[in-house]
Amino acid sequence: MTTLVLQIGSTPIYSNALGKTLRRPQSSTCIIVAETTPCRKTPIVHRRSANYQPSLWDHHHLLSTENKYAKDKSVPAERDLLKEKVRKMLNDKKKTYVDLLEFIDDLQKLGISYHFEAEIDIILTSSYQKERTNVRESDLHATALEFRLFRQHGLNVSEASYLSTKSDTKLQKCIRPFATQQLREFVDTHSNENCGSCDMVEMVVQALDMPYYWRMRRLDTRRYIDVYGKRHNKNLVLIEFAKLDFNIVQAIHQEELKHVSSWWRETGLGKQLYFARDRIVENYFWTIGQIQEPQYGYVRQIMTKINALLTTIDDIYDIYGTLEELELFTSAFENWDINRLDELPEYMRLCFLVVYNEVNSIGCDILRNKNINVIPFLKKSWTDVCKAYLVEAKWYKSGHKPNLEEYMQNAWISISAPTIFVHFYCVFSAQLSLKVLDTLSEHQQNVVRSSASVFRLANDLVTSSDELARGDVCKSIQCYMSETGASEDKARSHVRQMINDLWDEMNYEKMAHSSSLLHHDFMETVINLARMSQCMYQYGDGHGSPEKAKIVDRVMSIIFNPIPLD
Ligand code: 0FV
Ligand code: MN
Ligand code: MN
Ligand code: MN
Ligand code: MN
């Protein structure tokens, strides 16, 4: 088992580009750092601090982690043997239709269905096209399972009434609370029994903690492997294959993390911009939430870099920069002219240049491999997010309190998700469509807006108290409070209800996905960001303060701790 040394509570000393030594300020939430500038006439600049703690993860220790699933030469053969056994089971013509559906469901939940995409596609597509007489109308379990599998596969099932969409207000208002109540009672009556229904109880507890459909997939894969492993009637080959595959994929994830962590060190940004969050492991963790399969390593690495740069720039706008500096920074993105680099304040130059180089490097890869110049789209997405950051900085400075609607118009962009998706689309999609790029770039994709809004609201629920304490614009909760006079508790419930409604919107968009031009696989990664934000922010600010938000355990179980094999 590999464990990482956590580096907690140290006070690193950083040097800035001038060789001036800057010390990470140590104090409670809100402090002012006075910085004297060389010019005598310039007044002292007051800068805020978020007092973000250093990274919990030590880079050199990370580089030295060894993983036997990456090194051991017999592992691939062992996996392939199990894989072919599982493939035989999947193709077993003696299986009843319902057994086959359950088998596919297990493959998906165990995180191994990606090995059998072609087979599963044939099975689901052909039974979708048939008159669905296979499943008796009265068999609720089979019907529901079939609908869910079809929908997960991007097949449109309009009768899927268990699926909450805009029109299903009855379902939302009455059935959901009723079902929740029933599940709670089930747990209460069964939780003290040491009985046969134990894994049932465990699954219900998890469903109440976070609905299945809202969960980060990789975390759920990890959990389901445990749940399935405790079943009396488990398929031994299937569970062995799932565990081994999890560990092999984990070893691949670890190697990717080593690369991006080295990249991050080499940029020098963590050292130079000492006030910003140094969160390369967390930034990488987000990308597993968006796409977990091993073949997408390039996507994860690029997206980790984008996340790291967005996190850093967000902190420049929210914490360190003066309004005048931020105006210049925003113009730099708009002008996109490297000849004007020296017009920027010194501390912003390296950061701008790193973004500029990354965007060009991604653009170069895409031009070579997909023959489309995406640089204008990428550049625009950076300009747009910076403009949205600037709007908030101006609102803060002027004391403007937007109402909730005005806030959200800007905040779904300032959470950075639209920028993420433009990049993600370019590196992830096998074929690029200029039309899709246009709609993404012009903020016209409803599913992106909904997912970004979930991200924004989930973030506000856990970060806004600290943000306001150190000095920031009113966030959704406070906007709603000042607009309606509601209490903070009421405002928080309102925001949680908005998140519920946004999930309904996303489900709706998914069912209507043919009209949105988006490939269902891409749409799934868009929705995954909403899932991931609910994972990162479930117990606090897992991104900014991972030490306080139980995120370390999650990172350990997904990226570092292999599953013990029997
Ligand atoms: C959220 O932090 C955050 F880190 C963002 C938006 C940038 C990076 C995105 C990913 C890593 C996916 P914070 O609470 O500071 O964001 P706001 O928008 O509230 O300043
Ligand atoms: Mn498909
Ligand atoms: Mn921020
Ligand atoms: Mn911000
Ligand atoms: Mn925030």
C-alpha cells in the first residue's frame, strides 16, 4: 500500500522573480498585506489574503511512489485472461434478458464496461430498436432498469417517467420526499440487524447521502466494488476483474499526476504567486471526475493544467490584484498580443505567458490531429472568464449588490466551467464541429449552463462565508437574502432547491440531446462536472481547504490506495 507524506502546517518561504523574499502570510481569515513599491510616490497597496494553506501533497514524495500494477509484468496478462472470461459471460446466449441487463448494469457500476463498449452497444441498441416485448410491463424492476440503461447509453426513452424532467413537478413535489422518508425508515428499522439485508442497508444509506445519479463516478465505482464484493451471490470472476482493473487504472492515473505535478513545478507559478492556491493534486482529481477511463490521459493532463491556471487566476482577481491591475490583465487576454507583455504588472507576466503558451500548444496539437484552428475559441473563453471575474471585482469595489438573477448571469461564467468545456470539447472529441464550438463559445448550450450553475451554487454553499469575511462580492446566498429579506437558512434551502431544479434541467437536456448537437458522451462529461463539484464541496471547500473537507480520504482511495486482492 502506498501512502503519501502529508506536509501540514509548514511555512514555506518563496522568492518572487525579483529575488525579493515573500513570506506566505500566517494569520486568521482576513489580513492585509502591505507591500511597499520602489516608487516613492506610489501609495502602499493593500492586498487581501485568503490564507490558503500550502499543498498537502509533497511533490518529491509523489514522484517516488512506486506502484506494482504499473511495474509487474504479469499483471496485463492476468487482466486479459479475466477480461475474456467476462466477455464470454456477456455474450452467453443462455442468459435471460433481465439477467443480461443486470450484468451490464454491474459492469457499468464496477467501472469495467469500457472494455466491452462494442458488445454493450449492440445489445442495447438492438433491443431498443425491437418492439420492447422482452420486458413485461408489470415487471417494474426490469422496466426501470432497461430505461435507465437506454438513457445512460444516450438512447431516447420518452416514457421514462421515473426520470424527473421539467414537466414532472408532481414527481418532484410529492414522490421524492415520500421515497426519501420510506428509505430513512428502512434504514432505521434495519440498521441494527446483522443480517442478510446488510448490503441493501448500506446502499440505501449511500442513496440518502448523495443520490446515485449525482455521484462522482469513480468514487461510486470504488464503493460499488466493496458493496458488490460483500454480496452472497457475487460473480467471482467479475469482482476479481473489477478490482484488478481498478488498480491498473489507478497506476495509470498516478503516472499522469506525476507528469502534471512536474509541469506545475516547472511553471514556477506556485512559487511566484504565493497567495494563490497550490492545488495540483486536487486539480487533477477534478479531471478524474469528468472522465475516468484510462485512454483519456491526454485529456486529463491538459484539463488539469487548465484547472490549475484557472484556480491561480481566480485568486489573482479575488484576492491579490488591484482593480487597475485587473483591468490590464483582462485587456491582455482580449488583445492576446505577446508583444505587449511588458505592459502588464510584473507579477502577472509569467502567468499570462504560461496561459498563452498552453493555449497555443493545445491549438497546435488540435490543428495537427483534427485540422481545425481552435485557438480563437480557446482565447475567447479565457477573455470571457476574466471579464466575468472583473465584473465581480468591480461589484465588490463599488459595493454593488446584484439580485440573484443578475448575479447568476455572470456567476455561471465566473465559476470557470464554460472555459473548461471549450477546452474539454476540443481535446476530448474525436471530431470537432465548428457549429458546436460556436454554440459553446457563445454560451448557448443549456446543459453547460445548468452544469456550471450547479458548480457555482455548490461552491457558494461552502465558500461564501469565508469569501465575504475576507472581502468579496455577495454570492448567491447573500444576493437572495438581500433581495427577499430571507434568513440565511432559508436562502441556503432555496439554493439547494435550485440545484435540484438544475438536475432536472440536465436530465431534460440529456433526453433531448439530439437537438443540442452535442454527442452524448461529451454531454455526460459536462454533467460529470456538476457531479464532481458536489463531490468536492459535499463536506466543505474540498478545493481550497481540502484538509477541512474530507477530500484527502477521497483522493487517497481513488488515486493512491490500491484495492486489496483476495
Ligand atoms: C473555485 O474556487 C475554483 F477553484 C475555481 C472556480 C477555479 C478552478 C476550477 C476547477 C479546479 C474545476 P472559488 O470558491 O474561489 O471560486 P469563486 O468563483 O467563488 O471565486
Ligand atoms: Mn454510445
Ligand atoms: Mn475565488
Ligand atoms: Mn472568483
Ligand atoms: Mn467561491
